[in-house]
Amino acid sequence: MSAVNPVPTTEIERLLTRPSAEQEALGYVHTLREIVQQPATWVDTAAQVSKAIESHQLASAFDPALRGIVLTGSGSSHYIGESLALGLQAALHTPVQAVPAGTLLTHWHSAIPNDALLVSFARSGDSPESAGVVDALLAQAPDCRHLFITCNANGHLATHYRNEPRVTVLLLDERTNDRSLVMTSSFTNLMLAGRGLAARSAPHAYRQRAGLAADLATRVLAEYTDPLAVIARRDFHNIAFLGSGVRFGAARESALKMLEMSGGQVQTLAETFLGLRHGPMSALDARSLVVAFVSADPAVRAYECDLLRELARKGLGTHKVLVGADLPADMINDVDVVVDLPGLAALGDEDAPLIDAVVGQLLAFFRCLQLGFKPDAPSQGVLTRVVQGFALHGGAA
């Protein structure tokens, strides 16, 4: 007797089991697969980075003469740096800053020391800013060293500088080179690879944390996709993502995902919990959705919970998505979605942006479908997967 295929029970299962032609027609065949594959790819990325550390492939990136580390990229790739800088600085005991590639292109002389390690994050490695910054620094800052972390074996960053001794390339698995317009698994895998910079003395612990993060993301996908899909379809007109420390980088990335995948129809805001009071709170009302990435650190969490209680008293953001563990009951109402992940405390705030990003991706994905857009290419021609070339002007910076 032939086996009976189980009936799909979750929103993701139903979407993934549709015929390929339907998935193509609805425009989500790449995006959903790339979101779902993240836990498995994280384990592989951590193993790859650990191997690169143990084989001393990255040794040239850690010249003790270098004065600090600069993390750079554009758009989502810049938010990777924002999600990493504070954690890497604490672990490495050296100055670490995140600077957008566009700022480096125009103002690198005043933005960074000329003897730093420049870590460039790139899905494609083909954006005009990436190459322009590298070329300028190779010519004008000979003491600067470069580490490219990229997903595209055929991209400019991966291929053009092979014979340059000041450049080290860490090429991630091809699966991370998202085919969708929006960055999902590329974002989180590039971030995880960047976290490996703090793992030189403990690659085994780094792999363990990646495994824990993969387990937590698997739980999010299995248990929280349906409630996130429901709240993503509610009648909100704007959305605020809140995060403290490195989790503010995840908030900025999540806001960008929602903006991109809603074709700009949902206005987004990313802010720190403490920063919200200083003007941005005026953008919120009862029809706003608030997404809060709540810290496991008791002192940080106390400030965050005070802010969330203040929003409740003022009737702002009456629908919320809370990502954390053991959240106080008085902060939660019946219409909220609480992504309750006890293991998040063990993972630590420094690695929590991986999980935050998955939650933001799911909210944006389901809002995109609700609006009738195609997640693989939601901008209707306004955006392209790789930013189109533009003129690079000499004499900048």
C-alpha cells in the first residue's frame, strides 16, 4: 500500500507544496525557499568560517599593526555591520565601526583611519560603491587591509582582486547567494560569517552558537509562522521596529525588508527603544504595528519594558510582535504575537539579530503576498537585485 502524503498544516508548508508553476506565478519561489533554508545554511557557514580560522586563511586580516576594524556595505549589507559592531568591539577589544559604503566612497579620509581592516559585506560583490571604495583605498591608503565576505563567486569582489596581497576573500556557499531581489539568507549568513571574526580563539563555541541559533530559527519557522502571517495581514498603516544595541541593526534591516516587499505601501520606522521618545514616537498611533526585539540583559530590558508600557498607556501600537523570552505579562495583550524563545537568552543579544531578522522577513513576506505583490520582485521595476552602475567621480573624500 502506498504511503499517504501528510496534509500541509502550516502556511509555509501549504505555500511550498503548491505546484511549481503556481509558485512562479505568485512570485515567491525563490524568496520563501531562501527564508526557510536559513537554519541549515547557518550550520554550514559556521563550519566553513571555523575551517578558515583553523587553517589561518584569515590570518592576514588580523595584522596587529592595524588600527581598528571598519565594517561596510550598502543597504542591507550596511545593516549587517550595524548588527555586528558593538559585539565585535567587546570581543576583540579593538575599535569597530560600521560605515556605509556610500559614505566611504565620498568621505573615507574623514571616516576611517588609513591603516584599518576594512570588512566589506556583499551578496553580489558587484555594487558600484563596493568596487569604488576598494579601488580608492588600495590606491590611497596602502596600509589598509581588506576582507571581503561575499556570496557570489563570480562577483567583482571575488574575482577582480585575486592577485592583491592586501585582500582576503571569504566566499560563502552558493546557496546563500539569494536569487530573490530582497536579501534574506544572504543577510543572515553574511552576518554569521562576520561574527566569526570574534571566534579566532574559540571556533568550537562559535559553531555551537550557530547551531543554537539554527534550532531557534527552526522553531520560529515551525511554531510562529502562522501567527506572524495573521498579524502581517492586519489593518496597520505603518510599522515600527525597535531594538537596542546590535539589535537596532536588525530593526533597521527588518524595516527595510517591509518597505521593499510592500512596494513602499507600508511606511516603516526603525529606532532604539530609548530613541523613540525623542521625536519618532509622533509617527505612531492606534493603527501602528510595533515589533520589539526585547533584550535578555535585565538592565537593558528594564528600559525597553518601560517604553512598551508607555506606548500602551498612550494607546500607541495596539498590536505588537514581541521577540524575547519570559516577557512580563502586563506588557502583552490578546492581539499581540509573542515569539517566546527561552533559548534566546543563552544565545545572547550579540547573536540574536539572526533570529530577529527571520521574524522581520516573515512579516514582510506575508504582507507582500497580502498586497498582491510578488516577493521575488516586489518593487515593480523601481529596484533591481544589484544596484545599476553609476558614474564614480574622482577627487571625492
